[in-house]
Amino acid sequence: MAGRMVLGSALAQLVRPASEMDESGAHRLLPVLPELGGLLPSRGLRRGSTVAVDTARPARGGTSLMLALLSEASRAGSWCAVVGVPALGVLAAAEAGIVLDRLALVPYPGPEWPTVVAALIDGVDVVVAAAPDGVSTVITDRLAARARQRGSVLVTYGAWTGADVTLQITDGAWDGLGQGRGRLTRRRLTISATGRGAAARPREIRVWLPSASARFTAVVAGTPGATTVTSADPPATSAGRPPLALVGP
């Protein structure tokens, strides 16, 4: 327990405090891929907000969506952390365009999950948190309030009440097999967004996520004659540098 707390605090001291901004406040919005911008009221990740990636629906692809949300901010220089998602692969993160030098993984936070998440919120720009079963809304509300105070973006992975924006994958299909042969090359996801305040108006997009590169293409659902948008390839990450893993299995 003490080791996890020390490691979380150490990381918070190593990186630039999430609440720190320039005088103009230009850093209040962290960038996202252009094709995901239509899901968010400010077309980016607003510091202090909570964005939920709802994984309860049958359609899969929540991990891909979560990584896609982090990629542009990571490439722009932000630190990101993922807590409580042991199945997350480093290769998948790299393929999504996340810079591994600025990625912290805490796959098994244990019973001190709230303490670990809170420590990361104090010093990391974007914190992904998968809440374990049985966590009370009192704790989750406190973490959301802490993110608002510190200026971090809290991305929740799984069920979470009270988020500013909730993203749900309503449909998904793989492409690439053709007539019974070939290999899977990309996945089409239909993503809906609901929320409160500026995000109260429901939104929906269709996104193509290639499985082996960080190029994403999207078409806005329901837009006649919409054109396909392709994002730029991410820069290569530093060779031989693994992500920072705070807690092992």
C-alpha cells in the first residue's frame, strides 16, 4: 500500500502539474483527433472535465476509443495514465499514437485504487480510471471534484455516473476479410455522445480505426455527402523506452 502511494506521489512530482497553465489559459483544452472532436462540446478534452467511455453495451471497441481519446494530447506533450486496465497492451497504445515516454500504467492498483487515482490527478494531464466493483459514488464524485480542482482530465473506463460527457459504442464491425479470406485491417465504430450542460445535445459519428496503424478515418453520421477525414501519422516513439509502469502484477 505504502509503495503504491509513494510511486503515485513521485510521478506527480516528476511531471508538470496538471493545473499549471500559462497566463492566457490556452492550455485549458487538450487536443483530440479531429474526427473525434464532434463528440465533445469544445472539440477537445476540457481540463477539469470527466469523460466516460461506457463499456456496458454489447458492441466492443471501448479500449480502442479510449486510446484514440488520449493519442492527440499525448503527441502534443501531455502526460497520460491508465489505472486498472490490466488487459491494455503497450503495442496497442503505441499504434494508437500515444507517446510511450509519457504514459504511466497502473494495471493492478489494488485496494488503494482511490489513492492512486487521486495522486495521478494531482500531476498528470489525462487520467484513465477503471473503477473496481463496489466503489461508491461518494468516492467517484470526490475524484471528479479533484480533477476539476487540479485541472486534470478524468477519463473513466466503464460504468460511471455524473460524467460531463458519456461516450457509448452502439455498433461495430471489422473490415478486411472479404469473401472468407484475408486479414482484419480496420474496425468501424458508431459512437454516440450524451452529457450535460454544453454536451446535452446528443451526437453520433462513425469512425474507422485501423488495427495496425495510428491513422483514423471518420464520416459524420447522417451528413449527406460527407467527406472522409484522415488524421496524420503519429511520430515514432523513443526506441527501446518502455512506458512507466507504477505497479506490476
